[in-house]
Amino acid sequence: TGAQQSATVANPASGASPDLLPHFQLEPEDVYIVKNKAVSLACRATPATQIYFKCNGEWVHQGDHVTQHSTDRSTGLPVMEVRIEVTRQQVEKIFGLEEYWCQCVAWSSSGTTKSQKAFVRIAYLRKNFEQEPTAREVSIEQGIVLPCRPPEGIPPAEVEWLRNEELVDPALDANVYVTPEHSLVLRQARLADTANYTCVAKNIVARRRSASAAITVYVNGGWSTWTQWSGCSTSCGRGWQKRSRTCTNPTPLNGGAFCEGQNVQKTACTTLCPVDGAWSEWSKWSECGAECTHWRSRECSEPAPRNGGRDCHGPELDTRNCTSELCTHAAPGAEDVALYVGLVAVAVCLVLLLLVGVLVYCRKKGGLDADVADSSILTAGFQPVSIKPSKADNPSLLTIQPDLSTTTMTYQGSLCPRQDGPAKLQLPNGHLLSPLGAGRHTLHHSSPAAEGADFVARLSTQSYFRSLPRGTNNMAYGTFNFLGGRLMIPNTGISLLIPPDAIPRGKIYEVYLTLHKQEEVRLPLAGCQTLLSPIVSCGPPGVLLTRPAILAMGHCVEASAENWSIRLKKQSCEGTWEDVLQLGAEPCTELYYCQLEAQACYVFTEQLGRFALVGESLSMAASKRLKLVLFAPAACPSLEYNIRVYCLSDTQDVLKEVIQLEKQLGGQLIGAPRVLHFKDSYHNLRLSIHDMPSSLWKSKLLASYQEIPFYHIWSGLQPFLHCTFTLERLSTSTCELACKIWVWQVEGDGQSFTVNFNIAKDTRFSDWLVPDEVGTPALVGPSAFKIPFLIRQKIISSLDPPGTRGADWRTLAQKLNLDSHLSFFASKASPTAMILNLWEAQHFPNGNLSQLAAAVAEVGKQDGALFSEAEC
């Protein structure tokens, strides 16, 4: 009506006061609509004759008002209270245009008064967090920040944090606080902070939980102080004494790194040898005395006992009758009794002294250990292992190592020529072999030309080198000099080639080669990076090499320049990993170079240390090779039968570890291994089983497939990923199993296995298992190389200088398909030596020497100025 819509103030009645305008005792407040429940707005004013609501500028219909009248007892003035309800539909009509608001207007005889605006909003809380906390591994006392951005909502969500489902209260823990942006901050990580953390957002509508973030607080190990030096290992002459320390200060916890370096140190010691006493010659007989006897004496002085040696055994004085017993003895007097008592006392003392000496000697002898396991100072940085003393009856142990702190020309390995049989190097006549005479030559291994033929004959008589046992199958260890050698870890494809003259003459190095388990070494990866090779250590670090050694190891990358950026990483002395080489962008003057082949890489390095090959994908087409291997129990006494499908990085070392694990579990191979190319597409790997005869078998898998998350595979840090299919046969007499197992990456490559075998007796796939390699993990001198030393030296001296028509090392590299590395070879003092070293690393022990001989002969034929075609 006009009265309702008018804001004109009427003239006050006679005697009325201007303060009789209505004033509100209750004004409408902001409210939220939860789901579909209507909300109520109320206002109360005095003195008031009428009160109406106006919402978004429009008057609310009079019938929608609920009005109550009363009187203020203190003033006697009339009081009016009005309520209305607002529904979700009313608010949604203007949604997006402006906010929905309502306001009270009260009338009295003196005029009108308006209340404050009350806004009506629809409450909600979205499901997805804008940012969730992520799992982390942090060192103890390191700061942690767990971010959390709650879902969008009206009213804005309140945030709280849970630790293992218990509320985190910063008021009770000074080490914890929550930022205004809702991030949880741990000032210094403690072991007790290892837990699952969850961010919780809530308002009047709902309560949302983020994914839990697992925080692991690890402790890196630290060495204890060294113990006191032990006693000398021998009671006579040169021996060893040792001291030890333990990785307990602190002990590694929650995956923290183990201590670097040695846990045992040994040093030489010398003990004075005990000298047993010996008698001197007897003296002449004395004159015959009144008692019809004469005597003679001797002394324990040739030599006298010293350094704990035994005293002389036997009498010091000898007496006998000197009158052929014709002399009659008088009764012994007091002087004779005293003499006899003294002699008896001396004899008793000598016997006691002899017994004490024997006991002391036996105790010392029993406590000694003549075999001393070696631990050279050069092996600093070598992972500590358990070393057990060798037995005296085991001649295969090299118990005492040479003193590596001094220079010596003594060769400690074997130089026995190998009987290569048909693998001997045969070269046609030509300028490369002219000093060897005409015709075709079959040459065996020989000594360096500079040392003479007698050098080999003299050194080859020394004891054959044997690698020291180190308590693990993933290590090789040996002693090398200027003649070089090779270390190999069986069944892994990992080896270290030390070329001739890489070790300076006069030096002897103890060198080790170790394959690390990935859980023992913390290799940080970021972004799209992935581990492509095993983590391998060779050392000791810091030794002087005059020529690059070659470290060979497998990899699982399908390499292409447009899809991959591949780097060689090396761990520094401080424990951090550094990029030392980017493949395809190698400066020729650096200390490292890498030859990447289809399944192996060969790293040239002049500095030993810990290495790994890491790749970063540049596109979603980048792929790694996975080896898919199926195992099942060799015996099945129950109704249940498990098939384990392993998804491994395609390198020999990982397959070796799985085979050893399955042998311990009693497993057998039930299908030929397959290779799957796994792409960087962020899609998971799925595994499923099909086509089982339902009358004989049933699967306990509840879902249609199993799934391995993408990152678990792509990182390469979890080596033994597998899924298990648990089957149940309906009768113990059922032994035939037929099914299909599918393994595929979503929108990617896939492989299928057709399983059809007898679970009780079928072993036809055992031939696929990697056989145990036989041979020596360490080879020293000429026995470590395919190419005989004299022929090697002749090839180097002939091909290093530039030849006419290009008949030099460049042509040899081309013949051997190594011409893509010419710039690296040219940067070295002897390019030909680098080529031959790489050939040795690639082709040992089954390389074809005839092919190499043919390539060298082809180079020789091109140099027509040196010899004619007939000579070829």
C-alpha cells in the first residue's frame, strides 16, 4: 500500500518527542542455507506500528510475514517482532547477478527506520583440495613444511591437522605451528614426528579429508670412536694389529645412509721373537775329592733364554765316583745334609720355572691367528663388510697384502700365459707386424717389450692372484700394478677394465668393484628423472690413474636423442650426487666419457668412485625396457597356488637378484621372460589373468585386474616390483594349469603369457635361468686381456701416427663402428690404445680375435706406400 511504501515522516502529535522514531532491538543477521533447508530472518523494533521486510529492493508479501505484538514493560511502548523464511529457490533466482539480502523497515507515528542488511548465502564445500600435503623423507632436525589449501567453500573452511588420526594442537607442542595459509610447520623434525599427516577442512556443510602424507624422519649413521689397537697377531716377527669402529653414533634409522668408510683399520707390528736357552759345553772333571767323587758343570748361556724363551732342561752339575767305588764313605755329616737339601731346592725351582714357561707359551700360541685378512688404507670409502679370518688349510686366501704405502717394482699377480686355443690373434704379414718375420704368425701373451722376454718367465713363477673373500656375491676385489687387469661381478654384466700403464709403474693398488642394493644408497631423483642402470662403486677413490679405466654396466633405456636426456652421475666425497657427464654433449677434455650401446654402457673414467646412469624424459614417447618374469612354487601341497609376475628393469643384476630370491622361496620359472617397453605417459601398469578352466581352478582376485602405479616403476628405485595372482584348485589331484596372463600399460605396450604346464613336474623353463658363471672375479696382467701384449704394442705404435691415405687409428675406429667417438679418441695421448681398450671391455671373454685381426689387416692394406698387395 501507499502507507507501506512511503518513507514520509508524519507530523508528530502534540507533545511527542522526536526520539519516538522506531529503534531496533533485534536486527536480521547474515545466514547460510545448508542443503535445502530454509532459513529464518527476524527483527524487533519499538515503538513500531508496522514492520516489513524488503529483499533485494522488493517488498516481501505481507502474507509471508509472521508478526508478534507486545509491550515493553519498562517504557510501556509497543513492541513489534516480525519473521520471514527464505528458501534456496528464492536465493538461486538471482544467483550470479548479485548477493541476496534482506532488510527490515519499521514505522511509527514519528517516521520510519531501516535495519542493517542481512545477506543470505547458499553454503557449500567442494570435494577436492586445491593443494594436498605430499609424502617426504627428511633428515632428523630438518625443518618440514606440509602445505594445505582447503577446498573452496562458503563459509570458508576451517583447517585442522591430524597426526596418525590424532588432532595436532600447536598449543601443546612448541615445535609445531600452523601458518595463516594453513600449512603445518615442524620446526625441527624428530623421530616421533614420523607419522601419517592429514589435512582436514570443515564448515557448516561438510568435513573433507586430504590424502594422508607419510613423513619419514631418517637418521644417517655416524661412526663411533676407534677402539684401542689390538695386540700384535704374532708372537715372533712381523704381524698385524687392528682397531675397529661401529656405525652406531648414531645408528642409521628409517632408511638413513650407512656410514661411509672402513670399519676396521690394520697396521704392521713387530714382536721380538722368544729365544730358548741352550747349555754350554761341560767343564773338565774336577780333582778327585776326599769323598771319592769328582764333578763337572755347565751353564745355560749358549744362548741364554730371553724374550720369554724356555730355560735349559737338565742338570747343571754332574758328579760321579772317581775310585771305581773302592773308597769307603763315612757317615754323612751336617755339611753333607745341607748340600743335598740345597740341590733338591734348586731342582724344584727349575722344574716350577720350566712349567710356568711352558704354560705361558701355550696360552700365547693358542690365542694367535696367523691369518690376517687384509684391509688397506687405500680402501677408505669402501663400504664396511663382515670379514672372517681365513683358515690355515685354505691356500686360496691371500692373507697378508703388500705394503701399499711404499713404491715397489714387485708384481703381485699372475702372469701365466693363457692357453687360448683357437682364440689366438692371427694377423697377416704387413708393416704392422714386420719385426715378427714373414708369413702368418700365431702369438701368445707376452711381457712388455721394454722389460724383455725373461721378465715374464721370472714373474710368472709367482703365486697366482686370488680375490679376497668379502662376504658378498656383489663384489670383486684385487691387487693390480702397471700391467693392469680386470674385475668382474658374475651374472651382472658389471666389470672394470684397468688398461696396461693406467697404474703408474712402481705403484700397486688394491681396487674393488661393488654392486649396491638400491635401498642402501639414497639417490635423489626429481621431475621426470629415472634410474637407468645399477649403482656401482669402484675404488678406492682418489687413486692416480694415468689412463682411463673402463666401467661396464647394463642399462634399460631405449635411447634416442629426441626423447631422452641421459646423464652420468657420480657421488662426491660429501655424499651428494653430481652430474659429471651429459651423453651427447661430452667435452673431449673432461675426465669422463660414455659409450652407450643397446643394452650396456662403457664409462671411461680417470677418477674412481660411485656411478649411476640417470635419464630424464623429454617427451611421452621416452620408454624403458621392463623384463617380465613369471614364477610359481615348485611344489604345491595345498589347494592354493600363487603366480608371481615380476616387472623388473631390464638389466642382468636385477634378474640375478630375483632368481636368487626365488630360489630361497622355492620358486620355479613358468614362462619365457618377455620385454615390455614402458613409456613416460603417467599411465599405470595393469596385470590380469584370463581363460582358466572354471571347473578346475578359480581366481581369488576380486577386481578384474591388478595395477602397479606409474611412478613406482618409472623411478627405478624399487627393483623387485611384482603382483601375485592367488589361484585355488578345486581338487588336490588337479595338476594341469592353463591360463593367459596379460601385462600392459594403459594406452601403451603390452605382453601376454600363455601358461600351460604341469605344476607338479614341469621344469622346461629352467634353461632360461641365468647360469652361475664360473671363473675368477679378478684377473691380473696379460690373462685379463684378449689381445697379446706385444701385438697390442705393435698396433698402437703403427696406428697412432697419421698414416698415408688415412691408414691410421681413424680407419680402425671406422672398421670397428666406433667412428662416432673420434673426437674423444683424438683427445688422448694414444687414440689406438683407447680403441683397443674399448674393444677389450666390449668383447671379453668371448670376443672374436679373428675379426679384430681382419680389421687391423684392412687398415694395413690401405697403406700402399708401405707394402705391396702381394705382401697382404
